[in-house]
Amino acid sequence: MRILIQRVNEASVEIDGIIKAHIQKGLLILVGIENEDTVEDCEWLAGKAVGLRIFDDQNGVMNRSVLDIEGEMLVVSQFTLHALTKKGNRPSYIRAAKHEIAIPLYEYFCKSLSQKLGKEVQTGTFAADMKIALVNNGPVTIWIDSKNRE
């Protein structure tokens, strides 16, 4: 399981011309799920995301988490995080989990984030054609893969 975290001043998801979700200061998290992923991957990544100290403290040092700043989270499914680009110019998505595996894990991940954050996270819609808007703060963008825990 992979997540791409972006520290944002605001972010939103639009589907069919309608804003489905919107957050202010916090984290936009893109999540990609593989067939081998488990709820343990979800729990580990949710803990990392909520505890990641990437917001400035009073001295301008990245030393505060989204919890510390009482920020918000927006989670969007992103199967292309598992794109294989070794051969040719057309990415392969064979490692990305099919819906029957990915949807329950995506929902579990969002629920785990909400529990750890202490409030509901905003989400996109799984497999929808979404337009994502964001104001990246920094920019700060961090990639975390649950298969690289050591």
C-alpha cells in the first residue's frame, strides 16, 4: 500500500461539476492499494500519516503533526501510484488491486484515519473521474510505502 501525502492550505474533490469534499489546512492523501495489502498496512500507514510532523512549530521548524494543528484530511483513491514504467511508455497497473480487494481496504484506511484523527476525514469517490484542486503548502509532498517499513 502506498500513500502520497501533500501538506495543503486547502484541497477539494469535484465529481461531475459538483464539489464532493473540501478541506482547509491539513493533508491531501492519495492512496494506492495492491492485492497483497492488508488491514495491518492500513493501520500502519494511518498511524504514520496522522503522526507525521510536517507542520511548522512557533520557530518555523516542521515539528507538528496534523493532530497538533487540528488539521483536516482529504483521502483520494489513486491506483496509478502502483504504475509500472520499466518497459515502454505506457504504464502497467497490474499491481493495483481490483475493486473487490481495494474498496474494503480503502474504506478501512479512511475509517482508521478518522479514528486516529478524532474527526471524520473527507474522501473522494472510489473509481470516479475526479478533479482534485489543492494549494500545496511548502510544497511538502511525502511518499510512504507500507512495504518499506524498515
